[in-house]
Amino acid sequence: AEQPPHFKKYPLRPEQLRSLNWMLRQESSGEGFYEEEVVESIAPNLNWRLEGRVRRPVLVRGGIVADEVGYGKTAITLGLIDAAPSVNGAPPSPPSSCESLFE
């Protein structure tokens, strides 16, 4: 992954960039699973067993960053926010009071 746009003064280290790349892939993956609900009932007058089944796809994003203490997980997470693609056409930007942390 490239350096996040606002990380010029304090760039991420190569191993942090590797973790950032993994995080970006996790956030953009379209993988998921199916959630299923099954309800059973008995219709004794008909001597039938009834079953209703509903499935819906669930998209899962994210993951667990379990790097060692002092590795820079907070900096990598801030880098993820800074490097993330825009949402609803508006690019992400840090609050004005935090601007000096990145530049």
C-alpha cells in the first residue's frame, strides 16, 4: 500500500504499510456468508410436518489486527481512515484540530 495522503511528516514503516494493505483488502472484499432461519411446525390434523426456511446474504468486512504492542496499530488504523476511498462522494478528512498530526 502507498503512504496515506496526510502521512507526510510521519510516514508509516514498511511493515505498517503491509498491515495497512491487508486492512484495505479486508474492507473492500465482497465475501460473506448466508444467514439462515428455519422454523418447524406440526399440522396434526393433516399429519404433516411443516418447515419454513429463509436465507439472506450477509456481507462481512473488517478483521482483527493483532500485531504486537508498540507496532503502531493506532497509526495504521488512522492510515486506513485516511487512505479509505470516499463514501457518498465525500472524501474522508480528519477534524481540523487533528490536521497537525498528519502533515
